[in-house]
Amino acid sequence: MLRYMARRLLILLLSLFVAAIVLFVLLRLLPGDPANALVGVGATPEQIAAAQAQIGSDQPLAVQFVTYLGDLARFDLGKSFVSRAPVIEEISRRLSVTLPLTLAAFLLSMLIAIPLGILAAVKSERWYGLLLSVVSQVGIAVPVFWLGVLLVYVFALNLRLLPSGGFPLRGYGDPARAVTSMVLPVLTIALIMSASLMRYVRAATLEVLGSDFLRTARALGESRTGALMRHGLRNAAVPVISVLGIELSTTFLGAVVVEQVFSLPGMGSMLLLGIQQRDYPNIQGVLIISTLLVLLTGFLADLLQRVLDPRLRKEARR
């Protein structure tokens, strides 16, 4: 197990390294110079040259790349070209919005999808089992931003129960407003994610219900529910764990869109502002941290699968 963990950790670091290289190259392929964001429209060549020297875009690409990798190795994401503020501090501040949003939506989606997915599989021949399956199919086709706008229309504009968007300036220093401002964004992501997750839970449960070991447990006198709870859920959880890792990563990336719908000061608004201003350090910082979180999620999902399934541990020792 330790050998497998070391190998997966090495793959994670290599993947992050490759992602950093690709990100650096793609940003430098864009036309124009980021120094233009620091000067006005009628700037003189001397002013442009001074701006280029300030941000280092006048240096050869090889020098920029080595500097970039050296800073990244020290986990120094640099300073914003525009605000001159450390990127890591700005990301930390915005992650305090994005991470709670992502994790709360992920937990809520599991609370919705897992029991409903199991119910849809166990009662697949009943009308409500079929209805749950149809609802999950429809939910996958609904765009997340459209659902967000619909929830704002219903709960904010019509019923006036929740705010339509924004986040308190004091952040979590104003806990009541902070929590209420998160309700609709969390619900938006959770409903979309639970529709997709429910399909996977239903498929995994159906596969377990048709397995030989469950029929043997039933033949030994256990009820269908008892056999499923004692022997089936652990086996059904193994394929679902990998899907949960993907869904959590998707939730984190989808939060970028939802933050724009609800005007939340998270990673999404920082990324869009960085793109508009050609602020390379901000763009690189957001995407590197996002990539790292996605890779860590996959790493933890793989480890959890091996804890639950001894067959995977045997394969890892070969």
C-alpha cells in the first residue's frame, strides 16, 4: 500500500508539473503583451518598455520559464501584474468562498443522490423508481446557470426568502448573511450534481442486486434489505467512489460558473478578471491551484477505493 501511495504521489507531482508547463506555454501563445494592461491607450514606447521591465515580459521566454518554475517550486505564485498583491494571499481569501461552496454542495448532493439512487434501483419496477430515473436524466440536461437563474426568480424575487446574490463585505464575520448568501448557490450545484450521481448509484446498486453473493445471502435466509445493507453496499461503493472523485472535481470547476451567476467573490471572478486584464500570475495561480485540488481529489479517491476493496490491494502488490 505504501509503495502504491508513493507511486500515485509521484504521478500527481508529474501531472502538476506537466500542467504547469502547458499553462505557461498556452498563455504565452496569446497575442499581445500583458504589459499593455498597465499602461494607457496612448502610452509612449518608453512607458511600454518600463511596464515590460516591471513585469519581466521583456526577458526571453526561457528565462521567464525558469523563473516561473523556480517560484512554483517554492510555492510562490508571484504578484499580480495589476494590483501588485501576492497571488497566494488573494487565492486564499477567495478559496474561503469557493471551498465551502463546493464542499457544502458536494455533501448535499450525496445526501440526495445516494438514498434516491438506491431507492430507484431497489424499486426499479415500481412507478416511483422509474420516475426517479427519469428525473435524474432530465436533471443532467439542465444547464447549471439556468437552474441558478430559476432559483433566484423563485426564492429571491417572488418569495423573497433568500438574497439573489452577493456576499457580505465582512465575510464570515457576518455569519448569518454569509450562510444565507450561500444557500441558493449550494442548492444550484447540489441539484445538478445529484442528478448525475444518482444515475451512477442506481447502476452500481442494480449490478449488486443481480450478483451471485447477494443471491447466496438471500438463500441463507437474509431479507433483501438486510443482504443489501450487509453485503451489497460496500461492493456498490467501490465504483461509486471513483465517480465521487470526478464529481467533486467537477463541482469545484462548476462553482466558477455559479459564482458568476450569484456574484460571489470566489476563484471564478478572480480568473475572469485575470483573463480580462491579461494578468498572467493571477490566471496561472488560479489554474494551478484548481489543478492541484482536482489531482488531490483523484488521489484520495484512489486510496479510498483500495481501503474498501481488498482485490485492488492485492493487484497493487503484484
